[in-house]
Amino acid sequence: MLTKIALLALSAQQIAAFPSYLSEVFLNKRNAELAAAGSPCPHIAAELAKRQAPGVTPPFDAAEQYVSNTGANVFVPPGPTDQRGPCPGLNAMANHGYLPHSGVGTIDDFINGCQTAFGMGADLADFLAVYGAIFDGDLTSYSIGGPAAGLNLLGLLGTPEGLSGSHNKYEGDVSPTRGDLYQYGNDYLLQLSQFSALYELGQQNGNSIDLAVLTAYRTTRFQESVSQNPYFFNAPFSGVAAQPAAWSFIYRFMANKSAEHPEGLLTGDVLKSFYSITGDYPNFKYTPGHEAFPDNWYKRNPADYYTIPYLAVDTLAMALQHTEFLSVGGNTGTTNSFTGVDPAALTGGVFTAQNLLQGNNLICFGFEASLQAAPDILSGLYVNTAAALSKLTGAVSKATSGLGCPQLSSLNTAQFSKYPGYTKLSTAGNY
Ligand code: HEM
Ligand SMILES: *[C@@H]1O[C@H](CO)[C@@H](O)[C@H](O)[C@H]1NC(C)=O
């Protein structure tokens, strides 16, 4: 299966030798190979030029990058009707006035908030925000937690579920700190065992949670889902595109930027603050919904915002080290029964085990699959799916423009019938 692929093989040892420059090292090599193959990808090349020139690191400007947690942005814990959910970044933003305190925001609230508070690229913020509004809200607004008041229910088949109820639409298995839905009965609360394991790995790495630590722990979490969750399902969008983002965001966004560490240093204390953890290791205490920006914390430089091409590179770098991340499929009702779907059978040959690691195909597949899977999902949410579909078509075409994506025109979801993690949702009218 996919694990046999040795395309563009950069050995694990080579990558491990440069943990903090994981993507950059990979980029260098891959770009050389792409150039040699006569097919340099302009976005990748641009990212490379920006970040890879010898000695060039992102600029640091304290005044521009400081993120206030005082005054209008002072921490205010959520009240009983305020929504908080699976995303620690959005929870922290809502607690500090970078999103409405209710936890329900418009597309623009999310786009502006993600840029102001974390330095997310407008392209990525735009897609994430629009996707949430379509699948978890009323097309213009959505809740970062559960079902909420204040949405426009006209044309909807029920009250939108919010991010907390979006399993396999947005939220997926193999989350860093959130448990798998069918293992814990919820997918939005932090599991202390998972947080502690990640924290420990950071301590062993000199109090630094970097991409190498995260990639290693993602491998552990993937294996745990295989061996502990009989309904584990690694879905095309939530598994292949949202899952790597959840992992890379921890370092790319939560790390504190400084003159000494312009790319960021993520210490255990900063991780604890963003994950609402108090107490000293190993006696941690989790207070759901109290995620907070630490004092004296600095976000990404505006010249170095985290964009879709940047995420594409991180996604690919992780997948090259651990090709199991590429496997769409799941357990078939018992633990340790993971069976992958042949990407060619799923996509009518557009994406294959051979080409998934070429160009930007991996992230292309995630985005495009979300569109092909949409009609089924949306028919359970909207009286008439036309507006939602057209909005998603626009968002996917914007997100993939310039990535050189092959055109996916169908997704054979019959391939998923053997996975209860998929069919349970269809029969619940949820997926
Ligand atoms: C519109 C913007 C955003 C949306 C719609 C969004 C949505 C989500 C969703 C649905 C999940 C759950 C995925 C899963 O199952 O693992 C998630 C996880 C996560 N998000 Fe966000 N997010 C957004 C922005 C951000 C930002 C700005 C950060 C910055 C730190 C962030 C950091 C994370 C992290 C670290 C996780 C993994 C949580 C864990 O399991 O430990 N997100 N997000
Ligand atoms: C961020 O880095 C700066 C410079 O090293 C430091 O003064 C500040 O305390 C750090 N912030 C956090 C939250 O660790």
C-alpha cells in the first residue's frame, strides 16, 4: 500500500538531523528534484525563496508582533451560554476579545481574528472560516462550540451543530489533545493523558515542542486510533487536510516569536496556557474553555504569515516521514483492522498512490475531496444545497488556485461502506 512508496524519499534520519528546519530542509531537496524534473511549482518555489535563502530567517518586530492580553483583550472566561469547543486557538481568541465572546462569529470575524491574534495568512483563514460557516453554521456565521442561538435558521434542516458537532466534516480522529469521538464519547474536550504525553516529549526535547516532536507524537496518536478505536476513520478532508493543520498549528501559531527565535519557540508553559492547563507536571488540571494568551507573547511577523502553500509543505513533510498519514480509510469495526482505500479507486484515477506525493497533490486532494463529498453531507443540513455548494466551490477554487491541482470531478464514496466510522455518521444523518 502507501507505506511502500519511496517517492522523493528523504530519509527519516536526514530529516531528524534538522528538526527545527524540517520543512525547509525538505523544501530544498524537493524543489531541486522538481526543478530537475522540469516542473517547479511556483508557490513552493516562492515559499522557498522567502524562507530558505542562506541566513535568512523571518524578521522580528516586537511592536508589530506583540499580542495584547490586557485592556480590551483581557482574559474573560466563558459564561454559561458562551460556546467553546475543540479548537484551542479559537477558544483563546474568544476569551480575549479577538472573536465575539459568545463564541459565535461571522466569516469576517474569523478571518480578521486569526490574522490579528496569530498571524494566519488571509488565504488559509478565508478557507477555514468559510468551510466552518458552510458545514457547521448558517453559511455566514457559526459556533466554535455546540449548537448556539443567534444563527439564521431559514433554509436549514435543523440547528447547526457548531465545530464540536462536526465529526468527520471538520473535526477528525487522531487529534493532538482531543480524544477520538467513538473512544471517549466526545471529540472536543482535552484528554489529559494526551496533553501530558505531548508535554513530556517537549521536556525531553529541552523544553521545546517543535515540528519533530509533534510529528513523532502524531505517529503515536495515529497508532492509538488504529489500536484503540474500532471506528477510526481517516476521512479525505478531516484526515488528510484538517488533521495535519491541527498538528502543525501547535508549533506554527502557538510558538512565541522573538529576536532569538524568529521562527518561534514553544515551551511547556506557553503550551499549558493555550491549552487551559494549570498545576505542575504530572499533576495537571484542565479547565475546559479557559484557553489563554500568555503574558508577553509574540505572534508571527506579517512578512511570514502562515499561508496555504506553507501548510501544504508542512503537510507533505510530515507525510513523507510517515506515509500512514496519507492513508484514507479506517478500522472496519474492530481495533487493529485498518484498511486503506486505493486513492485511484476513490478518485477515478486522478490521484494515485504514486502521484499523491508529487507537486501539491496531497493538499489538493484534501481540498478537492471536501467539495466532492459535500453534496451528501449538505443534503442533511440544507433544504436546498445550491447556495452552500456554490459557496464551497468558490472557496475551494480560491484555495487551490496556483497550486497546480489536477481536477477531481468525483469521489467514489461507496469505497467507504466498510468503515463504520463513516457509515455511523451517514445513518445518523450527520454525514
Ligand atoms: C477559522 C479558523 C479556524 C477554524 C475553523 C478551526 C477549526 C478547528 C477544528 C474544527 C479543530 C478540530 C480538528 C481536530 O479534530 O483535530 C481544530 C483544532 C485545532 N486548531 Fe483550529 N481552527 C481555526 C483556527 C485556528 C487557529 C488560529 C489556531 C491557532 C493556534 C488553531 C489551532 C488549533 C489546534 C492546535 C488544534 C488541535 C487541537 C488538539 O487536538 O490539540 N486553530 N481547529
Ligand atoms: C517570548 O520571548 C521573549 C523573548 O525571549 C520573552 O521575553 C517572553 O517572555 C516570551 N514570552 C513567553 C510567553 O514565553
